[in-house]
Amino acid sequence: MNYQLKSAPENGMNIGYEYDFGSTTDLIITVSNYRVGPWKKDKITLLARNNPIEYLYSKCGKKAARSVCPECIYDETGFLCED
């Protein structure tokens, strides 16, 4: 069945979604809660997103890591800063 996301969700409702960037991944999204806000005709409002995890440089633990050494990661020295 096809539904538009703007139709009213209900708690416990399952929504099927196909994510496709070369190979299809089928997802089932379960509504655990929802919010009803003011109607906006043509605008999308981002309510939430996943923020990337910030890893710290392995040696000092203070600077943000900018790259990962896949061979060193198991020795706990794999997170590298720009220096």
C-alpha cells in the first residue's frame, strides 16, 4: 500500500520504505511517537537527525580525529588528527 507521509501516523504503525543507492535495502519504520505541528504547504522542517560521532586523536585525546588508519585501529592508535 502507498501512503503519503503527511497522512496522520498512529503509534505502532509500520511504514515500509525502500532505500536504493545501487542495491535496494527494504526498511520497516515503526512509529513510536509523533508530533502534530502547524500546517506548512511547501516547506520541510527537519525535526531530528543523527549527528556523527566525534572521535578524538588517539595519542593526545584532545584534538578531533580527521582520518582513521584501518591497520592501526585495533592497536588503539588508529584515530589521526590533521597534524
